[in-house]
Amino acid sequence: MATKILLVEDSDTQLRFLKEGLLQNGFEVETATNGADAYKKVYSFLPDIIVSDIMMPIIDGYQLCRMIKNVEETKKIPIILLTVLDKKIDSFWGKKAGAQLFLSKSIDLKELVSNINSTVRRYPLTDEYKQGIAAKADTENSAQLRLNSVLNDLLLKSVFSNEFRNLSDFLNYERILVEKLFSLLSSFVEYHVAGIYFASPDDFAENILYVDTLGRNLSKNLLSDISYDFFRKMEEHKDIKNSKFEVVRMLLGKELDYQFGDLTSKIIIPMIFDKKLIGGICFYTRQDIDYSSFRFFDIMISELLAIFKMKYQYTEKEFMSVLDGLTGLYNRRQFEISLEQECNRTKRHPSDFSLAILDIDFFKKVNDTYGHQYGDYVLKTVADLMKQSFRKTDLLYRYGGEELVMIMPETNIEGAVIPVQRLRRMVEDYDFEYNGVKAKVTVSIGLTMNYSSLSSSADILKSADEALYKAKEGGRNRVILYEQQLS
């Protein structure tokens, strides 16, 4: 069966020349002189390929291409655009319109035939697919109506996408970004409760589900159930232990009495990038809604993913600026800031916190004996053991050289000694091995807390350092409490 070509060209001379040449090469050819006429003939002629000029009246080749490619039953028809235009932007626009090839009108007929044959082989249409086109012939009788529909759809998609992209200005203002997102989402998505969660590259950061109730006063039990349901889904992609919810905009007033079970429709969408969870969104409603059937659902998710990626990368950049590159712990500058903040916090809201300084015993000897790469391996391994030993709420730092520091909020010295001793034993029992070389390593630790006699962050740090000195002086591989070293 001959390949069927729909040839579209507004020049009578060019149309006759191309038609005769294609017929001589064994093709079945139907012609049209403009895009509107061509669009109608797609449904009656059922071509295997469309070869179209670009510069035409009424509906040009670009518009025809977009019309064909934006309709489900015709989008698989391959299209070759012929033109005298030779700017890169013209080729770019032709490809973006969906054309398979963009060729010069001065192309040799033999080369054109070769391109047509290879394109048809690459994009074959089945008889079943053509039958699907024919079935729509009676209802798709207005090219201009279809063009208007396609262009309106493209305009809506463009406006829709731009609304999301305008929010990139607020990446470093998380609360404002969340409020702007809820304002946008609530303008076109039906929901009673929605949630937005931005994951952090910092494993110790709080995981907050920002919640929008559209001003409804909902019970904490209901919102807790939603938060639990949401993070249970997130935990399929990331270990989440420290989570909470925060209502962004809820007006005071009579509390509504419906329960979690009343929210009959929901959708929870994890945002994944580079195999990492970077956040998530959720919608809950009492209505019977299939959210995935929403008209611009795919575009919405795509634009949201772009925002989440930018937000995560911005946070990651900020996070990396406070990290020690070798150990993955916070750096000394961040330690000094955090210690000052913790001191100020416990003065405003009286509570305990503990501070420990760890020193790797005979670390210089490790470097001198096994080399600096071995020393780096030991430092990183001890840091990893620290992460295993302490809570998510505890803060871990590399203070400098072989000294590591731990801040334990809401913890007195009696409570702090338990994880600190656990860490010391873990290091002592660990079999260090790098490049086939085995070694045993121990640590000395000085432990203190915010005693009332210590009036500043500098005093607290000095007390931990004094306890550490006592631990090293006493034989190393031990934990000394500041209160003990005073006696």
C-alpha cells in the first residue's frame, strides 16, 4: 500500500511541482492550500505523513502543526515543515511546534523523498490509529474552532505556569512562599485542607507540614491525623522522626466538628528529585473528587516540582555553608552561633542544656603512623558514630582539628552522660580499617552544662574544655564531667 502524504502549500506552482514529483515516486498524495483546509482533510484522507509549507494564509504551518500535535487522536501523525526561513529561531519554533523535521524548500526532491520515507518508517501509523482519526471526522469539522481551542489551551497553560514561576522570588522566605503557594493553589484546586512540606538536606531540621484550612477552624486532632497520614507517606522515601504541623491561615471562631474520616477524597504527592525526597503536597476534601483528573494536574505537579527543586537547592547551598566538608557535621562558626543562641534561649525560658567536647586520643600519632588519609577516615567515622549515638534534636559540630562538639538541648548533665558514654564505648569497640590497615582508636570527652555559676557561652565552653583536659590528663578514653573535675 502506497504511503499517503498530505501536501500543504499555498503556491500553485510549488504545489504542482511537489505533487508530481511525489506521485512519480509512488506516493498517494492529497493537497491543501492552507492550514484550515489541511486540518479538515486529515480526518477524511487519513495521511501517513504531512508535508507542509510554513508561510501560508489563515492558518500557517506552525499553527497547523500545533493543532495536529495537541489533539490526542492526531498527535502521532509525523509532520515535515518546509520553509525558506533559515534562522535558528525558526528551526527552534518548528521543533517546539512538534514537527519531526524542519527542511529547506530548496531541498532536492530525491533528498525530500528519502526524508519522507525515513520519517514514515520511524513514526508508523497503525490501521487502528487511523480508524480512531476517522471516527472523529464528523465532530472535528471546524479547523478554526479547533485552532481557537488549542491556542486558548496553550495560553491558559502559559499563564498557569507563569503564576508558579513568579513565586521563585520568595525562595529564601519560606513562610511567605508557603502563603503565596496556598493563595495560588486555592484559586483553582478544590480542598478543605491542604498541606505543603519542604524537606531539608539537614537531617536534624524539623519537618514541618504547613497546613491551609481556608480559614476554617478545625480541631487539632483532625490536623494531627492529617499530619500523621501525610508523613507516613513521606516516610516511604525518607526517615522522618522529628515532624510537626503548622497552620498558616486559620481564623478564630466556632470549631467545626467533622473528623478525619469525613475527608472522603485526598491526594498525597511526594516530590522526588535525584532519588531524594525534597518535599510534598497534599489535598483533602469532603467532596468526591479525583484530583488526578484535574485539567492541568500534570502541569501543576511539574511547576511545583520546579519550585521544590529550587527551594531545596537554595536550602542545600545555605546548609553546606555551615557544614564541615569532611565530617558532615556543623562547622565551628555555626557552633559559636548555636551556643550563643542556646544560652540566650535558656535564659529567656529557663531550662538545661549540656555541652560535650570530644578529642580523638593520640590523633597526631595516627596521622604520623598511617598518613593523613587514614586520619581523615578516622575523623569521618567518629563523626558517623556520633550521629548514631545522639538524638535528632542534639547538635553536632567539628570544632577544629580532631575536636568534635555536641550541644544537647533540654538535657541536664546526668541525662547527657548516657549518650556520651555510649559514644565513647562505640568508638573504643569499633574496628577501624582503611586500605587494609587496621587500628584501634579511643576518645576523651569533657562534659558540662549551663550551670548558674557559668554566666556566658564562653564560660560554658571553657568549663567543657577544662573537663576534657582532665579526661586526657587522667589517662584518656574516658568521660569527665565538669562538676567532677572541680572536686
